[in-house]
Amino acid sequence: MAYKDPEAERIHKHIYYEAHKTAIIAYQHAYNATHKEEKSLSAHDYHEEHAETIRAQKRAYHQANREAILARQQARHLAKKEEDRAYKRAYAATNPDIINVSAARHRARKVNAPINDLTAAQWREIKEHYGHRCVYCGRKMQRLSQDHITPLSKGGSHTASNVVPACQLCNCLKGVKAPRVPVQPLLLTSAPPRKKKAS
């Protein structure tokens, strides 16, 4: 049926599509599945042949819709940013050891520690070895800080044999001084040290 009125034709096509939507979608999926490679090559050939025209159309579209495009990009960025923050908060809440070890390793890297290979598994093993107690005051707690027997600022390494668990107060009181009481670090752990990245 030929239509002189484009609007009438559009309405008729819309009604037909809505009435046969399931069959049309099934046919399209089946056709795409059996002609996937052919369609891919056809699209590639078309793009190669009309590359300059396509680029010009994209430039023109961007120039004409610059503000709308920027607004969409900013909205996506903000949504992604909040999503990333929520994921990081959830990860930090369920993996505090990994977060703390990563932050400590970053600090050790900033001061060029000779060895920087302490892992989250080793830190858990060190805390378990000391019964989750501060080596200085003996208090048992879940949140223990990593105290470097030889401070990083004095050339100490961020490694299992130089790290002991301490409460935040004792760690602050010790500072960069020698330990107030004799401390025997855990020299060997079953957990392997962090592997160095290939340069």
C-alpha cells in the first residue's frame, strides 16, 4: 500500500510493528545470528568506503550538540564516580587488611624502603602469631597498626621480619625511637612475600 502522507505511513508501520513485535524481534535475532560475519564485513566495507563522510558527520553532530553531549558525559561521570565510591567503601569494609597493607606499602614506596614486600596474608599471620595483641602493652584488639622495629625513616624495610602489631597509642609513643621493650619479630611466615613486578 502506497501512502501519500508520510505521517499516515509512519502510524501504519508503528501499528504493524506493535501487533507483530515478538515475531519481528525473533526473525531479526535469527537473521543476525546466521548473517553475523556477512553483516560485520558489510559494515566494515561501508565504513572504509565512507570513512571521511562518517567523520564529517560526527564532527558536525558534535558541534551541533556539544552542550548536550557534555551534559551526558558529566552525568555518566558523576554516576560512575558515586558507583566507584560505593564499591570502594564496601570493599574497604570487608577487606580492611588488604586496604591497610596497600596503604602501608604505598608509604614505604614513598620513602624508598630497601624491601617492600609485606602482603595482607603475612600481616594476618603476624597478628595471629601474637594473638592479636599489641607487642608493647599486650592489649588484645582487632584494629592493630603495623609498627616497623627499624623505622622506615631510618632505612627500615617494609617486610615481615621488620613488622610487629601494635596498638595506635604504643605505635605513636614509640615513633622513630627504638622499641621500649625487647621485641622478637616473626622471622618466617608460611604466606609468601609479595612478588616484584617485572620491569
